[in-house]
Amino acid sequence: MRESAWMPTPSNPFAVKALAFDVFGTVVDWRGSIIREGNQWTHTKGSQVDWGKFADRWRAGYVPSMNRVRQGSLPWMKLDQLHRLILDDLLVEFKITGLSEQEKDHLNLVWHRLTPWPDAVNGLARLKKEFVVSTLSNGNISLLVEMAKFAGLPWDMVLSAELFHHYKPDHEVYLGAAELLGCQPAEVMMVAAHPNDLNAARACGLRTAFVPRPLENGPGQQQAPATPESFDVTARDFLVLADTFL
Amino acid sequence: MRESAWMPTPSNPFAVKALAFDVFGTVVDWRGSIIREGNQWTHTKGSQVDWGKFADRWRAGYVPSMNRVRQGSLPWMKLDQLHRLILDDLLVEFKITGLSEQEKDHLNLVWHRLTPWPDAVNGLARLKKEFVVSTLSNGNISLLVEMAKFAGLPWDMVLSAELFHHYKPDHEVYLGAAELLGCQPAEVMMVAAHPNDLNAARACGLRTAFVPRPLENGPGQQQAPATPESFDVTARDFLVLADTFL
């Protein structure tokens, strides 16, 4: 890391040391990846499933299941375990039967095999020259580490809600990440496609970069409404984000 | 990661998924690095210091200070903070005076700027093709992340005693690392130059690889006695370790 990253400069007016990235939707295209792997599954198994709808339903279960942990009606569990609880219901809903335990486990771990948006790997590699680049995701550590190997994501550090036994947007996650990175909150910039994640980061004193991903929920789908002026930086993708700084 | 890494094969008879590396002495040459940076300091400042002795005394304070945390006579603190406690005593002992707070802080962070043994970067890059390669060090997260950027160490994951608020050889560190990596203990192999670290890892059910570093304490110095037959693998360096598996 160049010394220049550690103090305000014309290219880094925020004196940011580390960038903390949301992952699902911001770095990787979960919906497209599940559809692609699902279609291969259909090709092999012959069962007809609307994998776009399946992916949407799986993701729709994500926030409610984390909220059950956040509110204490479920004990702490890894996202892999929450994904599995949702999957077990979806297999009934989509009438997918006859899977072995091993096949269910493999399907559940599709979240370890998500592919990045086209700009993500090159953008991270450029940003890594100036900043510590870390995940800050609700995905568990092993999910994020395996995804990074699968997708070639060049993280300096893998930080997860799992380390704090709190899910985003609980403040423990953002403040805990800054502490582990040896930074003041204002020296960390949260990068996300989701305004609610950025709003929580900002409330903890982190800097914020909004990178909208209009295709996250599929073509023609609505995104959560955003007010880009609320965030320190808005960039179309990670390459433009790198251009902002480098 | 190739599927083959996840089950016993002729080249990976232990079915190991992840390698967890001790860092100080095993991956990086702390003594040589401190001497090198100290000699530059002498060149700039003109003060005469025996930096080999200084490094040895700093390192000699390491285990006793961690033991005070392990036994509860000090609260949890990061290794950066323990290093600073030791350094403040050493500055008196070596009659180094007149340093600003910023200069003391910079000197203390020399542990973030250690250089790897000659085989380390290439060996890790080769091992990374087959395994998850992670640190498992008593160094704090920010120390290890900055060292990795400084030295070009291609970790998949940075795991530290800091995540568990226990220092090695406390068993919480080894078992906590396996849990975060999503592995059974026997699926993780600890790699270290220090038999006591490996003995503790083995007692937790981890596999063990002994990589002696005879120059760790300087030329002609004794190493802790080792019985290589106690460990699953013994290799002269990380390249030979990679040859064992790949």
C-alpha cells in the first residue's frame, strides 16, 4: 500500500484506508448464477423448474430468516444453515423430490459458486493497489472463501457477519470490521448496491460508495429506491469506482 | 479448488482441505527484517544499536506477554499492543531516547513489514491451487493484512488469534479456525516451524506439517528440539511442501 492512501489526497479526499464490499448482488450475480446452474441441473435430471422464480424465492427468504436471528427467535446460525432451511421449504413448494442428502447439500452450496459481475475482478484488482479490499457480507467465512477461489476475487481480507454473530444491518458488523482492520470507522468505505446497507454503514461513521446493480433482480425489475446524494461516491461499476480514486 | 482436494488421493492422503500457516518465523524472517530496517534507521539517525540483539529481546518478550493474557493477568489485547509494551521497555534498555510518539508507533509496526523466506511466496502460490491457504497467527488481523500486502503473500484467508480472543497454543484458536473454514479439524493441516504450535494443533485433531526454519533465530542458533516423526509431513520449505502434494 502506498503511504498516500493513508492521508487525504486529491484522488482520495476521504483518507480511506480500506474498502469493505457487500457481496451478494454487489460483487456477484446470485440470480444469474443460480439460473445457470439450475438449467444445467434440469439438463441432467430432466425436471422442469422455473429457476428464475426459484432463485427469487430463495433470496426472498433471506432477509426474514436473518431477521429471526437478529431478533432472537433463532439462535445464531451461519448463512449456509439459513439457506438450507429456506431450501427445504422451496423443494416442497417447487415439488422437487427424490434428492439425496448429498444432492441437497450440493444445491445449497450453489451460493459458494456465484459468478461475479463482468467488472468485478478487474475493478477489485485495481482498487487493491491503493486500498485494503475486504468483503463485509452476511455470507459465512467458508462461503466467501470458496466463492473467492471459484470466482477469482482477489480479496485482501474476508470479513463476515459470522465473525460478530450479528447480521447486517446490525451495527456490530460495521464497527467490528473497522476494529479488525485497525481503522477508525471513517477510514473504511462500505461499497454496496443496497441503500439500506449503506445507510447503516453511514450511521456507524463509515464512508459509503453506491454501485447500483440494475440487473440484480433480473431484467426489467425494480431496485430499492436510492438517493445517490446520500452517499460519498456513486459509481456505475467497480472500474468507474477505481477511476474515481486512482 | 479441484474436487480432488476434498477426498483422499495418492497426492493428498490426508483429505486435507485447508492449510493454516503460522507466520512469524514460519513464513517471514522477523529477525532479519528487523535488523534490516534497524540498520536503515541507524544510517538515518546515527544512533548505534545492536539490532540483532534488539530483535532477539523483542521476540523474547513475546511469549511471556501473551502468557499474561492467556492466564488472565492482562485483559485481551492485540499483538500490536503487546509489542508496544515490550518496545517501551526495550527503548529504555537500549538507551534509545528522543523518539516522537509517531516514530515509536512506526517502529512498533515493523512487525507489519516483515519479509518472507525466499520460498514462501512461490510455495504459497502453488499450494493455493489445491488448498485454501490461510494464516493462523498470533498477529492481529490488521498486522497480517498489511504484511500480506507488503510481502505479496497470496492468502485466501487471514485468520488470527484476535478473532477468538485467545492466543496460541490455546485450543480455541485451532478449533475456531477449523469451524470458520467450514472444516472438520482433521481437514485442516497446521504448517509451522515450531513443534509446540504443531503439538497443540495435533491435540485438537488437526493434521501437522513441520517446516523447520534453522535461520529463524540467526546463524548458528539453536532451534527448539523437534521429533519430525510426530508430524504428518516434514518439508524443508514451502516448495518441497508443495511437491509433497501436487
